[in-house]
Amino acid sequence: MDTVLLYTLGVVLFALGVAVSIGLHEVGHLAPAKKFGVKVTQYFVGFGRTIFSVRRGETEYGLKAIPLGGYVKLVGMFPPHPGEDPTRVRKSNTGLFTQMVSDARSFEYEQVEAKDQDRLFYKLPWWKKLIVMSGGPLVNLGIAFTLFGGVFMLHGVAVPTQTISVVSECVVPANAPARECTADDPPTPAADAGLLPGDRIVGFNGATVESWDDLTTLIRANTDGEARIEFVRDGERQTATTNTTVNTVLDLDDPEAVVQAGFLGVSPTTELERQGPVFVVQQMGTYTWETVKALGQLPIRLYDVGKTVLGLQERDPNSPMSVVGAGRVAGEISSDHTTPAVDRMISLIMLLAGVNLFLGMFNFVPLLPLDGGHIAGALYEGVRRGWARLWGRPDPGYVDVAKLLPLAYAMAMVLVVMSVLLIYADIVAPVRLG
């Protein structure tokens, strides 16, 4: 198939996957809200101008022009000002921030009728608010778990074997730029021993080797000592003797760090091996923790992206991307003729799973306007009311998250700037495969 057509197909499939993920995220809010009796007036995927909408009962469902998010309009997110009739919220205040909050309350109650007073979101028990606001990001995490789990259990994971795929010609530190061997580079112990691609290593210094991990551990611990290697070539068991050397290699516990350890100079072949549920849970735990760490480093990484946009440095291939950048990666994956079609499809699924994992965790950040801000408010309300009951004090009432709206508006501006920066960077200095 034509490269351009494949590229376009990859972008379209990825965009559809993201749109479906956004739609399901909003269903995660919509379904429990309706279950708990909250009045829901709108369910939209996208922002901006409405392309299509249809009304079913009291709720309008539709699509908007800018497919960068979605929303569900839950009536009564903010309680009225203390002492005021919720149907007659005051509309004039002194002070910019006070006016912002007052205007937001007024907008909340424009669609509230007398019969809706028991269907306002803020009147829900704190644990129901928690379920409604957690539903969206939990759906994203569920999508990620399902996609990753499907790949791991049905397709399999590439597992290194004891069979050699590549014998390095010379010793080059793992953190050195990729280059050709020179006359000044010493040969690797594996090349010196005469090992060849296709050899299957079964023993090292008298120890039986049953996996690539076994061999890696033995080689690294051997530093620059003598190495007696047993291997099978063309069905015949053979032995070679050499000395491993100390080299700069990647840390097994932290792939971004390097250590000094024994080095042989061989790379393994890999085989697909289907995994079980335990592996899926462990891997999802690892991915989730890595995502949390990435979120913690997001300000620094965005600063680096800004330097890239200004031409001060090259784009880090591990830097954050917008959905535009992820779409470009999807197109490159689809149009890579050197990779089998099945592997390309698996890579697209993994990319979409990663996007859902990030979106889910990002929405748990406890700041408005993200879902995490409302989740934090619900948890605080539960703790505050529980503490009052424990000490026999009067009920402190609902938590008024509207008071945090000035911070929410500031955070919204930060998100807009972040999105614009990443989209621009993905256009002028995109992350590319390889």
C-alpha cells in the first residue's frame, strides 16, 4: 500500500481511538451522575462550534469541531452563596475574583427549575460525588489496562532468549553516541571468542544458563575475569574461552542510568511469549508509577520543549507530546514498511493505551478544572463532615469548590499555553521514530 495512504490511515485510526476514549471518559461521568439522579443537560465530545447534536430527554448529546476533549454538564456543581435562594443567586459583587465566583454561580442556576432542587450535584453525598468525578479517569485507566492486557496476553511480549542475534565487533560504552568501530577500539570478548549469531549459550563458567537474565547476571558479575562459555552451534555443544571486560552498560534497574560492569558483547534474539494476568498487573503498576514520575517532571520537560522551539537544543525523543505529535507518531508507525503489519497494529494499540494511561493519571491531579480538583473537594467534604460527627460538632455543610474558581481559571490558562506549546513543537520539531 502507498506510504502516504498508510500514514493517513494510521493518523485516522489513532484519532478515532482518541475520540472514542474521550467519549467513554465522559460516559464515566454521565452514567453514575444519571444513576444518582443528577440533572445532566449536555454530553459533548469536543469543544467549539457544534457539528451535530440530538436531544434525548433532558440531555443534549453531540459532537463539536475541536476534538481535544469533551464535557458533561452536571447541573448544580456549586452550591449557592450561604443565605441566598438558589433560584435567585446574586449577580453583582465587588472585587474581580468575587465577581467571577458570583457569575459562575449564576450560570449554574440558569437551567435550574424548582423541581430540580433535589437533583443538584452539590447536594450528593461526598462518596457519590467521588464516584461521579472519578468515573472519567477510571474509564481511561480501564481502557489502558484492557489494551495493554490484550496485547500482553493475546499477542505476547518479546522475551530475550539465550540465542545470539548480534555479536558486537568492538567495545563501545552504552552512553556513547552510535558510531562505527575504529582501529583504536578493542574487540569485544564475544568476537575474540569466535561467537556467532545463532549460537545458543547454555553455560557460563560452569553455571547452567537457562535464560538471558541468568547470562546477563553472570557476565556483569564476572567483571574482567576469565569466562568459559558453553554454547550450541548447529546442534553441537562447544566451548570457548575468553576474558570479559569492564564497560559502561545500562543499569538494569534504571534504564536511563549507566553502571560499570562485566561485558561480553552479544545481543539476544527475542521470541513472543504470551503472559498471564499477574504479569499484566505488575506491568501496569510499573507503567503507572512511571507516568506519575513523568507528571512530576512535566514542568521541567515543558521548559525543555520551549528551549527546543527557540532553537536552543534538539528535541528530546522522550519529551511530552500533544495529540498532534502522537498522531504523527501513529502515521510513522503505520507507514513503516520495514515492520510487519501485525507489529505495526500492535504498536498503534500500545500508543493508544499509553495515551489513555496518561490522560487517566493526569485527570487525577488534584487541581481544578481537572477531575482531580472535584475529587479532592469531595474527599475533603467527607473528612470534614466525618470529623464533625466524631466530635459531636454541627455539620459544616457542603464544600464550596466555587471559591477555587480563580485558581481554576489560572490553571485553565496554563493548560491552554501548555497545549499550544506542545502542538507548535510537534509541528516545527516533532518527535520521530528511531
